[in-house]
Amino acid sequence: MNKKVKIILAVLISLVLVFGAAAGIFFAVYPLSPKVEIKSAESRIKNTDEFFVGSFNTAASWGNLFEGTHTARRAHLFAQQINDIMPDTLGVQEMNSDWVKRMEELLPHYSYYGVKRGGDGSEKTSEMSGIFYLKDKFTLLDSGTFWISETPEKESHFEGAGCNRVCSYVILENKETKVQLAHFNTHLDNVSDKAQNLGGELIADYADKIREKYEGIHIVVTGDFNQYSDSPACVTLEQNGYINIGKTLGKDNLLTYNAWSRETEGRPIDFIFINSEFSAKDYSVIHYDNAKSNVSDHYMITATLEF
């Protein structure tokens, strides 16, 4: 072996060692599968006086390995946050089948309902706007999904919208008190104002049908609306008797979309609405600090409701 080849090999070996050391340090700081502590849900299950609800755009399909926001890592950070906070129900946007499968192990206290919106290029990006709920606290009475389009009963696309959009819902009954509640969850379009506005109208219409079927039912609507609280979809829900909790409690100035921490100020685009069967005790935008990177490009929002 001549001298030139030896030098090249030595350089290559040095580069491999340096890269390996750097990778080791990186994944020590940003492990792809951080350990998730599964916590007890007993106190939440026994609390029948309050209903703790959340909404979270998870950005499941996105993230960047080199920024520590890789989707697999964030799935574990998401699961830890939910284990720590333990909502009764949680509406999630941009959830995909990969995350749902992971949550079977990481969120053992929860069942999940969601339907792929369709029209996406791959399984990885096929979004659901589903709902997690505590399975030992609630019985699932019914569930359903409709598309934000002129043909809501079938997989479809509103002309001019950026993609297919859906709203999913679950009808739940508390196993102890028999109190019934409906949780509607959606992700309205980011391109078409008309599609956003139709979303508000359809949610109000479908919720009215549920109210007719289940007298006195408590209804909560969550989602990423991709618009501000004074925009038509939100106004439509308010005109139909739904209360925007953040706005009502004077927190309509709290940012919910953070663009992977690049945004620090702004108005919310994620909301929690309730009907008059509920009263709102509090509302929060959760800045989760138990992580060295973002859980999502949105913050989770929560509300404590009283019956």
C-alpha cells in the first residue's frame, strides 16, 4: 500500500470516527425514541365533576432530523405530554396512522377514533382529525366523520381547497354518571376561505342533529381553524350558540401556531367551543417544557369544563 492510499484511508477513518462521535452526541441529546413514562389515569377517571378537554395539531407527518423534530421523536414527546396532562378527550389534527399505531403502546389509557381524509400522496401524509378518549371513563355510543365539501357523506374535495378536509366526532357516555357528551374535531382548510366557512356551517348542522337525537347532550368542538376568532367559521358557530372559550375568558391574544418556535406573538387559530350545557372554568395554551425540541409547530390548548 503506497503512502497516498494510506493517507486517504487515514483521513476516511478519521472522518468516520468524527461523524460517529458527533452522531452519538446528537442522538444522546435528541434520541429518536425518548422513554415515555406511563402515568396513572385513576384520578382523572374518578373526577366526574369536571371535563378536561384538549386540542392539538400534532404535525405528525413533518419534522426535521437535524433540528431534533423528527416525527418518530416527537411522537414520544407527544405521548409524554398527554400522559402528563391526561385530558378526558383530545382532538388531534394532522394525525397519521404511524402515530396512531405508536399510541397503542404509549397511550394505553386511551382509545382513538379517526378516519383518513383521503386524497393524499401516501400513507405517511394521510391526515386524520380524530379524537382520543379515556376508555375506562367513557363508553363510545357512536362516532362518525364528514367531509368539508358539498358532498359531506363521502370522501370528497371542496373545489378550491388545498386538500380534503374532514370533521370527526364521538358520542361518549360517562360510565359512572351516564352523562353524555359529543366531541367534534376538525382541521379547516388553509387555502380557501369558502371551504373554511362551509366547515363552520357543517359542524353546526351536524351538531344540531346530535342534539336532536341525544337530549341535553354536552357538546365540545375543537380544531385548527386556520383563521382567527372573528372569521366566518368561528362566527357561525357562535351564532349557533357555541361559546369560544379562549375568547370568552379574555385569552384571544395567546398564540397557538408557533412555526417550530419561529413565531412568538400572534392570535390563536386553534379553538375550543362548547354549548350551553357546559360552563368554562379555565383555558390554557400549553408551552410544554419537558423536551429539548418542539412537540409540534402548534401548542396544545386545553380547557376545564363544568357540567
